[in-house]
Amino acid sequence: MTPVKISELETKLFINNEFVDAISGKTFPTINPATEEVICEVQEAGAEDVDKAVAAATAAFQLGSPWRSMAASERGKLIWKLADLMEQHSEYLEELESLDNGKPLGRQGQYGTKVDVALTIAIYRYAAGWCDKITGDVIPVDGNTLCYTRKEPVGVCGCIIPWNFPLAMQSWKLAPALAAGCTVVMKTSEKTPLSALFVSKLIAQAGFPPGVVNTLSGYGPGTGEAIVKHPGIDKIAFTGSTLTATNILKNAGLKRTTMELGGKSPVIVCNDADLDVAVEMCHVGLFLNQGQCCCAGSRVFVQDTIYDAFVKKAATKAQAMKIGAYTEADADHGPQVDDIQFKRVMGYIEKGKSEGAMCVVGGSRHGSKGYFVEPTIFTNVSDDMTIAKEEIFGPVMAVMKFSTDEEVVIRANSTMYGLGAGIMSKNISRALGLANQIRAGSVWINSYDDFSVQAPFGGYKASGHGREKGKEMLDNYLETKCVFVPL
Ligand code: NAD
């Protein structure tokens, strides 16, 4: 473990490659969710700070600036250098992320910040490789005319990210925006500002020109809204809740937007599934990251003939989880990120009980300090119960019974969301047939939560628009210009 020294943490705003004091003069505390103690005070960006960051990003985007004049392959080298620096500091980043967010480190092969940091480094490298491969087309238009398209960076991007995977969420926006040649003003979540500030230090070290990346800490209604409404911003890239997205879309005017939002993802466990694989995948699909995952498989539909056997195995597995702070070497289930999320999840658990679902495992707070919620499984859940309809964003699995494939497809699709889905079956024709009928951006067959950097991720319906990761991620940060030349 690389101990984090609190006195050495970056807590100022990162503008023009420097850590500067907020003009607002305001600060807010960031809390260790395992102990409920304040880690440190972080500076909060106000409207004037946002102006300053947008001015820096605008200057860095001017034609003729070092960034705009840089060869695409050189941009790629800078992004690769950033990935190398992150790798050199990976243990520190794991520790810092776990301290601020609460998630376990993930030793002994379990999920945790080790996985997050590795995936984050991978996406910067993947994006670095794209810089000099962004091409337009030659269009065979009618007449004696040469017509071709150029892909150009969209401009100054306002990126707003959540707290559940702070480093990964920063990278899913920053890596493609930089590969496309944009400049960025990023607001991190007020719940987890620390790791993005450390990465900002590495951005300056890597040698990015000043103003290309600017990182602001602050709250949504203050800092976030000032970014969304700012006339100097060309594009808003947002990840967060569907409710906040609706608000942002109202405020963004005619700016370009991409939205990565919430979910209520179904997992269909067919009677011909390998039961052990199905239990493992449903377990990972829901409990990964304390259930704080946008594509959490929170509605588990199990075919009637294997329902009881599934519930028994799933409950045993959930009960065996070791709950604890990231400082406990063998912990594989940490606290919820803060008091607000803790109360929200506990509220849903109470709602499940009061609406008649049966809590077969968990259902309570763990310990008396820290925001720990026991891994919880409800059975006897019906589609109209609150826990089957609303995004809980916590370790609460709702298990439901189904009889036929026709029935389960209708029920699985009966949600405003469309982010992820799982299908467990050894019959590949059946699984592929079901996959085609599910309206979701990612479908995992006999697996769950495969987050390969090469594969696009995003939502149907109220789960958002646009795709992150994969080559589609570049589209979020590019304009298409069409040039006509009569010959
Ligand atoms: P949130 O919507 O509360 O906040 C997200 C970000 O938006 C934060 O930085 C917040 O400060 C900011 N914000 C809040 N109000 C704002 C406003 N009025 N204007 C501008 N910015 C504002 O979401 P959260 O609690 O941080 O994250 C959880 C949500 O994110 C869940 O719904 C989850 O499903 C979703 N999520 C989606 C993905 C995905 O890729 N689809 C990934 C991770 C999380």
C-alpha cells in the first residue's frame, strides 16, 4: 500500500496547468465513507472560476495554438505519456480512489480500485492510438465535383462526471476528447474530487499545453450549472442520473450533448443456464462496486423451474461477502459513497419490505460507523414494486420468477431505461434470440460487466445518448465538415 499523505493532496482548482485558489473563496469537505471522517477541504469553483477555466480552454483551442498546431501523432504520444505516468503512480491512485470513494482495493482477484485503475490506463492508451487514425471520406457526389469530409474537434467541452468510478469516468471523457483535439473544462463529483486532481498534476507533468485540460471541483447546481450555461462551451458531455440530465438538457441550449445515464438492467436466467455461472454473473452484475454501477443487473428474472435453486445459491454467495473498509486486506464489499446514498439505499430496502417482498439475505446496516449496507437479496418481488422499478444504486438485488421467453422479454423491456442486460443460457440460439429482443446498449451472455475499452458503452431510451469507449467514443467530440470543389 502507498499511504496517502493528506497534507500533500491537491485541493485547489486546476486551470492553465496550475493549481490555483478559487476566486469564490469557498471550500467543501470530502469525506472518508468508511469512517465518516473529513479527509480534507477542497476548493469550490464559482461562476468566475468557471469563466477563468473556459477562457483558458478557449485560448488553448485557438487556431495556431500549440495544441491546435500539434501533429496528431504527437497528441497520441502525450496521451500515452499520461498513461505511463498513471501506471508509475498506480498504487497511489488506487489508494486515493479507495480513500475518497470507499471501494475496496480488490486484492486476491476481487473487484476493486486495482481493476478501475488498470481499465483507466487502458482507455488512455486506446485513445492515444486513435489520434492519427481519424479520417473523413471522399463522397462520390453527382457532377464533376470533388467532395470530401473532414473530422474536426468539436471545440471546448464541458465534462461533468459522477462519483461511482471517479478515475474511469474522468478517462471515458478526457481520453476521446483529447484524441479528437478538443480542450476540456471538467467538473468532478463533489463526493469524490481527489483522484481527478492528482491526474491533473500528471497532465501538466506529461507536457500537455496549458489550458487543454482544466479540472474544477464543486457542486452541481453551482459549478455544474455555470459550465452547462456558459456561452464559451461548445459541448456538454455528462454522466450521471437521468433526473440531472433532464435539467442539464434544459440549460444547455443548442450546445451539443452526450448523456450517459442511469439504468434498471434485467438479467434473464433461463432454465438451461449453468447455474453456477448464472449465480456468479448475477452476483458480480449487482454487487460490483457496492451496487453503485449504472448498468447494475438489479432485476433478476429466473425461470420458474430453477428459481428456488438459484435463490439458495445466490443468497449463500451474498452472505459470504466480507464487508469492510479498503484498509482491510480481504474486504470485498465497502461502504456506500456517502450519507445521502446510504439513507437512499436503506429507504429502498424498507420500501421493499413494506411492499411485501421477502428479504432473504442482508437488509440492514453493517456496523455503526461508516456507510456500510449489507449485500441484500429480495425474492417474491413483483414488477410493480418500487424496488423493481426505480434505480436504487446500491447492493439490493430483486429476484423475480418467469415462465416463458415471450413473457420475460416484455417484462425486461418494461422500463424507461435501456443500459445493460444479461442472459444466462447454455443454448446459444436461445440466448442470441433473446439478446436481439432486449432494448439495451450492452447485452452480456453468460457474463456481465465486461468493460473492454474497445467496445462501445451507452444507453437506449432514458439511459442516454452517445457511446463511450470503442471507436464510437470519438464521435462525441468530432464535427463533420463537408468540402466541395468543382473540378
Ligand atoms: P448526479 O446526476 O447526481 O450527478 C452527476 C454529476 O452532475 C455530479 O458531478 C453533479 O455535481 C452534477 N450535477 C448535479 N446537478 C447538476 C446540475 N443541475 N447541473 C450540472 N451538473 C449537475 O449523479 P450521481 O449521483 O453523481 O451518479 C449516479 C448516477 O450516474 C446514476 O444514475 C448512474 O446510473 C449514473 N451513471 C451512469 C453511467 C453511464 O455510463 N451510463 C456511469 C456512471 C454513473
